[in-house]
Amino acid sequence: MTRHMPNDPMIQRLIAQAKQASLSRRGLLQGAGIGATALALAACSTGGPAAKPTAATDRSATDKSLNWDNWAAYLDQDESGKHYPTLEAFEKQSGFAVKYSVAVDDNNTYYGKVKDQLALGQDIGADVVCLTDWMVSRLIGLGYVQKFDRTKIPNAKNLSPSLQNPDFDPGRTRSLPWQGGFAGICWNKEKVPGGLKSVDDLWDRSLKGRVGVLSEMRDTMGLIMLQNGVDISGKWGDSEFDAAIDVFTKQVNDGQIRNIKGNAYLEDLKSEDTLAAICWSGDITVINAEAGDKWEFAIPTAGGTLWNDNFVIPIGSRKKTGAEELINYYYQPEVAAQVAAWVNYITPVVGAKEAMMDIDPELADNQLIFPSDETLAKAHIFRTLKAAEESKYGAAFQAVLLGS
């Protein structure tokens, strides 16, 4: 295949920067951990008014500011950790000034902070935010996000065909993927020299009190269910979920599991409060770059979960056109490749793999960024839950968090 060589000088500068710092990931793991009680309280209500709120009037023509909320370690930075090269290039190109905030630690806690404003159609302080599939499904169902004008996002044509028609947003009229990844297991190679292969290995007595798991129910419960032999993408119900929650409850009550957190779990790995964890794939690259290749990630033998975080425009944003311009910018293959080279998550943009050859040919073969069919076969998407299931299973999971 012939690689596309960009003529845009700005894109060429981005590629040059990425060649110098594709794995330079400094100073990103921010903030203290969030307690299980706070997580549970945030998730107790899905909210939802009787009538869906109305989208705010767009003022992008006169207000050239944008606010973008995202997860930690999820956008390329320079060596100093103070600048976002692709974002600064967008600002110069577009004339928008973007405030980028690492504001999302966990889907539920973020939702808990903004759900009341969303229900009233108010500005939540973010014009674009990246959240996980299941939370985006909830927001779309409640009418809390704005419909795209796809004529203003022409680069959406580069979206991978496999991601174009999710059941929660057919045709991608209200969401577009930002990055995707796997949930699997990781361990401190110095402290656990034999390594881990399965979720059951996390329950070894030698790791008692040194195991972390994610506060994202679909990842933690998904991996336990897979270990139990359940196809989480297929038909399963209460009995399969209950069997997995029993395993989870036992490991928490026995003290095997030390912490249940969102993105803050990385701090526990760095401090060695935990030596092994259920984790997200790209994050391990972050702490290895900071601390000298001490951790290893693996998809468990029974399989891992596969997910995407997605751009959405909150219903109260008054900068919809600006947000669409930002999304369109990041769907350029060369820009997507630079982001992927830094964050090491799966890019949704067709053409990014070819563009990666100009940045770092080795990364073009990285299975955590451009997974093969063989790698994808090991990963499973947690099926979409019905409203009653969402409430029931979520309450069961949160009950364990409250008791931890």
C-alpha cells in the first residue's frame, strides 16, 4: 500500500515532533484516588427528566474558546509535560483557544458531577468530553448530547467500518470514537517475577492485599465472567453475573483486593500499594516510561474486554461548531497517528497505521495500537445492558464497593 505523505507543513511538523517523542510520557498521573463510597454514590442514579432538554444555541462564531474534558494520559505531550503538540497545532490552525482538562477519572463519578446540569440543559463547563461506550449510550438515551452536523466533520469518513454502527448510536450521529483499548491484567515484574496468565492468578495468596481492580463494572466483572467461561458478548443473565459477583465479593471480603479505583489505580501501582491489577492496556506504557519498564500487561488466557471512549458534545455546550471542528481535526490520519504513538491505545482512524510508518515503524506493528484479527479474537465487548439490568447489576457491583 502506498503511504500518504502529507503536504501540510503543520502536519509535517507534528510528525517530526512525534518522531522525537513518541514514547515520552511525563508528569501525567494526576490526582488522588476516589473512594469506593464516592463512586457508589455517583452511580446510584441514572437521572433523567420527563422531557429531554433542548440543545443550547451555538455561539462558536463569536466565542473562540473550547473546553475539553478527558481521561489522564490520553493526549500527546512534549518532553516537558506542559504542552500538547497536536492540540496547540489545532489552536493555531483554527483560531480556537482550548482548555484541556484531565477531568475524568471514572465514568460514574464524572456523570455524578454533571448529571443535574445535563438534565436541565445547562452548560457543564465542557464543550466536548470523551466517555466510554456504555455511558455514552446512557447520555444519548436521556437526550444529554447534541446531534452532529456531519457536514462539519468530513474526516469522519476515516472512521473504521467496524465502529460505524454501534447499537447505541447507529450511523454515529451523536458520538465518534476517540481511542479504544483492552482491559486485562498487569503486574510488577520485579515483585512478581513469574508473571500472571489469568484472572485466577490475581487470587494467589502471595498477592493478598496487593491487588487492584477497576471501578468500571464492565471491565472488572467482564474479566471475572470471562474467567468463569461466560461469553460476555453473547447471551447471559442473572446466574452468570451472580456467580461472578460472588467471586468479586469473596476477594474483597478476604482482603485479597486492596483497592477499587478508576484512573487513580496507576498511583497504587507506582507506590507498590498494589503489585498486580486489572488494568487498561495503554496505561502500562505510561508508568513504564516514567519508572523504567517495571510492569507488564497481558490479555488473560480467558480473554479481555474491548471498549472505546467517544467524543460527545454535551447538550448545554454553546460551542458545537467549534467542537465539531476539533473532532474533525483529530480524524486526520497523521494527527491520529501522533496521538496513538503517544497514548498507545487503539486508534479508530483508518490510515493512521500507514501514517505511523513515518513516525515509528515499530509502533505500526504494536498490537495494543493496531491489533490483528488474532489479538482481537482474544477480546470481547461487554454486551449492552437493558435498563433493568443496568440498575440491578450496577447496584450489586456498587454494594461491594460500599462494603470494601
